[in-house]
Amino acid sequence: MSRSMNDDWMEVGKLAEIPPLGSRVVQIPDGEIALFRTSDDQVFALRNRCPHRQGPLADGMVHGHRVTCPLHNWILELESGEAVAPDVGCAPRYPVRLQGDVVYLSLRPATGCEEKSAA
């Protein structure tokens, strides 16, 4: 992994290194980010902790543009990080860029979704 675009972006590898309908974990200074690849080759990034009980989202099942947490089957939207109703909570999302087949991850979470947990 190298920092290429500027100090806020990190090159994390090739698209082919993330399995279709799968994920890959990237270590950042303050934790883990899960990169998810959908069947239409879009890549999304969420903090690798479910807002419910902190389950590892990267171990979950990707379906459509959602991921199901492996611990208690909470479903989160990959585009926003928000839990699907009736569940409430949010996993912070991180911007991702594809340049050709190279994936870049922003080290700053996107606005609009603060890390929230359910009780």
C-alpha cells in the first residue's frame, strides 16, 4: 500500500484483489476499513465494525449494494453505511476511487454518517 494521490488518499491495490461479492480489510492508523466489491464491480468502504455489536462486516455476505453482518444478521447499505430498518445505526463510510484497475481509499470518513451504535 502506498500513498499516491495526496496525503488523504491511499492506494490499496487492484480491483481484482477484492473478490466479487466479497471484501478485503485495510489497516489504517485508527482501525480497520472493509472494502466491498459488488457484482457490478463497484467498490465501497465502511469501518469494519457493525453498529450493533461491533461485528466484523468484512466477514459478512455482500448482496446487491448491501452487506449482512455475520453476528446478528443486521443489514447495512454499502452506499451510506446506514442499517436497514427496523434496525438503526451507522457504520462510517469512506470514499473510494477507481483509476483504471487501481483502488484508492480516502483516509477521511465521508460526512453524513457519524459512528453510531445501537444499545
